Amino acid sequence: MTEIDAKIDALVPAWLHLPDIAEMLDVEVTRVRQLVKEGQLIAVRRGENRTLQVPAAFIDTDKVVKGLTGTLTLLRDDGFSDAEMLEWLFTPDPSLPGTPAQALSENRGTEVKRRAQALAL
């Protein structure tokens, strides 16, 4: 979990609080916290009360977006911090097109992972 800077905050279009995610996934909030701890989600402190929030693009109705966990693992293995991962995921990439986060939500995870792997080279 990390503090978020204004640049990254501006890149992410929408955020969800952990209790909202728990409700969407039909699990306890402690399970959502565990997903964050395990690196399957990225949560940052933001807003006036510095509450933990996750980009809304990471949740697809009732599950974590397909391919997100693997992409986060690749980026983490490449040495990315949480803030750097968020910046990469939400920065438009003309070759996709759109952002890597959008591509994941549109089930284009193979292309996103390919780009993430190329970052290590």
C-alpha cells in the first residue's frame, strides 16, 4: 500500500473503497485486504481521510479483472513499485490502443502481458 501522487491520481478515472469491493465480490473486507497483501490488487491511500482505495478498473462486476494478477506479478518482478505499476497500467499506449488497464478489462491480457515482459529486457 502506498500514498498516491497527483499525477497518478489524475490518470485513474475511478476508485473503489475496500468495503465496496468486498460487497461486489461477495466476500469479507478481510479477504479484499488479503488480495492486496498478496499482490493481486493494488490499494493506495487517497482522499481526505486517506482511506484505502483500489482502481475501479481492477474489478469486473463480481471478480478481479482477468489477467490483472499475472500482469502485476510481471511488473513487480521487473522492479516496479505500486505507484509505477499504476502509472504504467493507466497511461495510454497507442499500440494497444488505450491503456493497459482498459485492454485487460476488454480481455486483451495477452497483449498487456507481452508489453509487461518487454519492459524487463
